[in-house]
Amino acid sequence: MSTRSGFTFSVCVAAVAAVFAVSAIAPAHAQERKPFRWATSNVGSYGYKVAAAMTKLIEEALGGEYTVTVHPYRSTTAAKKDAMDGNAEMGYTADIGMRELYDGNPPYKDYKAKVARLVHTWYAYPMESFMAAPAATAGKFKCWRDFSGKPVFYTTAGFMNWSNWRRIYKVLGYEFKHVEIDTATNADALQSGSIVGSASYTTAGRSLAAYWRETELRTDFKLVNPCPDEVKKLTAAGLTPVPVDTTKAFSKDVGVKEVLGVQILFAYNVRPDMPEDVVYKILTGLYKNKDKLVAADPGFTPLAADFVGMQVRGINVNPDIPVHPGLAKFLKEHKAWNDKWKISTATTK
């Protein structure tokens, strides 16, 4: 009897041990997937919208080795800083943001990355910055100079479009008087008169940010073009305004059929310590699925039309900034590498 009981007890112990063994396998398998944290601007922004729609595509490109999660921040600048401080693997930025970073200009004055600065990795789409005013008062604004020194929401402080307007006003010699508001209150601020204008933007001349789509539904506004002398000054400074067909970007009359916007090139960049093969796999996967990107959002149309060329353009805007070795490998395969560019190493700061 005791032998039988001993046998039964042994079987129970073995069964329990087996259960714990199986239970231990699942977490261990889950832990094999490395985290890939994607830092973007806030939830209402285009940058967040794009990243959230692409997590599965990135995971597939990385062969299921990583779990991609999107982390929204108050601004593009905040997202980029956290990535450089080691709290994310990829940071949202743009050509102008990379320039500000490497020159140590605001908002990067006295800033030192805890891990390393971002390097050229993946340029995804262009954006065009232009200006809007409430329909009731739009007649007062004939040129961009009419907004100088007046309360305007130039998109969230730290956004790349915000930085773009600072650059634009510096070239034109205008006073940049920014009023910070929650993007969800953009329509209310325009209606109340607490701001006389609000900076708008499209992606690839087509897509609007979520908060501007909401603004369009809730209030009437008109777009204001720069005057010829302003276009001339901006063009001379390398900031040539490009035309945007408003009938493609907006669902109602906004005063003009074509608006001129100053373009910036947006990117999702990583630190130099990110393994070369990870970046190479991401770029290769996105290149092979570029048509899927356009299906997900029309803002990717220029990228799909010339994926390799957009990477070259992004680097050429700031050719002194190092290029991630994964991007370098990708460009060399496509015969688009320039030996004058510098490849980053894991120790590049």
C-alpha cells in the first residue's frame, strides 16, 4: 500500500514538474523576441499614425525577432531625445531636426545624448508647411509677413513643422510669436480669435494630420500663400516653396486651388549602436513592400516612386552627418552610395 502511495506521489510530482517546465518554456520563448520601441510624436500627429500602421510590416521585415511597439511623445523633439537617451530604438525626426541636433541649436543647446545621437537611417516622406487663417478674418492676411509678430499656432513646439517655420521666419526676417495649444483645440482657437492663424501641413501634398482633418470639419478657414518677394527670398535660401493641390488634400474650399508650402523630409532614424543587419532588413523589407505602404497611406507615394532616391536626398541635405551601416549596405546594393559620405560605427557619438 505504501509502495502504491509512493508511486502515486512520484507521478504527481513528475506531473507538476512537467507543468512548470512547459510554463517556463512559453515565457522563455516570448523573451526571445527583442523589444523595438518606436518613438513618435503625439497620437494626433501624422508621424504616430504612420508608425502605428506599420508595426506589423516592420516585424515581418525583421523575421519575427522583434516586437515593435509605438510610443507617442508630446513632440518630435521629445521622441528623438528619448531615443538618443536609450529609451527607444527608433526616433521620429526630419532633415531640419537632424541639422539642429548636430549644430547644437535650440532645442538641442547644451543637450548631450546619454547613449548616442541619431544617424541617417530611413527617410520616409516629404511634408509641406503652409499657413491658414479663419475664414472671417483671412482677408487681412495677404502674405506671410502679415502673420509676423501676431499670435499663431505653428504646430506643437518641437514638431519639425514648428522648426520649419522658425527657419522660414529667420530667412524672411519676421517675428516668430508662437502660441502653444493642444492640437485638439485648433478649431476652437481659430474660431475664438486666440490665434490669428495656424500652420497646416500635408504629407506628399496629399495627407492631412488627424487634428487638421478634424479642424476642417469643425470650422472654416482659408489658406494664405507667400507673396512673390517672399518666395524669392526662400528660394535663394534653398527653401523653394512647392505647390500643393488643395483639392487633393482638403475636402472643401480653402480659398485657393494651389497653396505653396516649404518642404521638409521626414525620417525615422536610429542610433549607430543598432545592429547593421536590423536596419538593412527593415529597409529591404520596406523596399519590397513599397506598394503596400502607398495602399496604407498616400503620403508614401513619393517614397514608392523613388525609394532609393529619397534616401539619397535625405543624406544630401546634411552630408556631414554619419550614415548607419545598414543604410550604407542597402544603398551600395542599389548603386547609390557616395564615397564622400561617412558611415557610422557603434562608437559614433
